[in-house]
Amino acid sequence: MGQVGATLSAVVTDPAAAKTRLPAGSYGWGGIYGTQFWVDPTNRVVGVVMTQTAIIGSGPISNPVREAFYTVD
């Protein structure tokens, strides 16, 4: 028997191309109704956003929350 593995994530390889402030090597997943998680091993950060919206996908609310975390004052 072989090993079986599964993953439900996307990995950032080029932050500029992905238009994100997450560093390369970060990964995460966005779900329905605004849920999202991300793991940033470079900065040792894990984020979770949980919303209940009728907007399908995680972009309109969760992405700005995630990006705000990486905004430098």
C-alpha cells in the first residue's frame, strides 16, 4: 500500500503576480460564504476569517482582511 495524501490549498509562488502581500511559500484556501484561512511560514502567522455572507467566494470580505494584516504603518 502506498501513502495517500490530499490537500486543499493554493501556494503563493510569486506574490507580485498573485497581487498579494503574502510572502512566497504561504498557502491557504478560500471557501464559500467568505471563509478563508492562510498559513505564512515565513512570518509564523496563521489567519482564519469566518463570515456568513450571501456573496459566493472569499474575495470581497476575507481578502481585504488578510491583506490589511500585512499593511505596514
